[in-house]
Amino acid sequence: MRFLILAALMAVAVAESNSGLVIPVPGGPVPAPDPEEAFHPIAIGPAIIDNFEPIAIGPAVIDTPAPSNPNPLVQIILNINAASAPAAPVEPVVIKPPPVRPDPVQVVETAPVPVEPVLIETPIIPSPVVVLPDELN
């Protein structure tokens, strides 16, 4: 926790100092665009398409592929030394799970609690506000 607080304090200290990377400039009022320039009507009619092209239904026509480069971009070279020492035999290890000892469970039978009806009283309606005469205001 202390490390996080120290890191936060260091971040604030670094952010406040001017490191020369970002030069702060004074901000001022931004001129609002003219209403004529900002107005763009919304088109609600059907889309008008100038160049109509029908949808092609059927198999895709693919040109013949260009001949590939005979030299691959990635080469994998395996240097296997057959005269190296033979691998040591590995004995299988049997892992025995620990014995499971279940804890005893105590079951207590209780009678079900009877459901009582909820009593709803009549609501208290507040009285309307009395307007004071002008003399008292």
C-alpha cells in the first residue's frame, strides 16, 4: 500500500513539472461555428444509388494464382547428432491421492415457519397547504 501511495505521489510530481515534452498554452474562448455551416439536414428518404450493380449470385470467379517464390521466408534447420548419449530410461511414478475423510454432518430437523398475512394499513394522506393571505407574507 505504501508503494502505491509513493508511486501516486511520484506520478503527480512528474505530471506537474514541465519536462519540455508538452508545452502548456493558455486556453481561451473557442469561436462557435456559424449556424449556416453547422446545419446539416438529415435525409429521411430512400437511398439514391447512382451506379447500380446487380448482386452476383453464384460461385466466385478467382484468377489463377501467381507462382509462389520457391525460397520460403522461414527455414527450419534441425541439427540432430546421432552420436549423442542415449536418453536415460524414465520410471513411471504413481501418484496416490490422499485419503478422503468426510466430516460428520449434523442434520437438524425444524418445523416449517407458518406464513402470516401482511397487514396493510390505510395510507395517511397529507392535508393540503393553506395559503397565507397577502398581509402575512
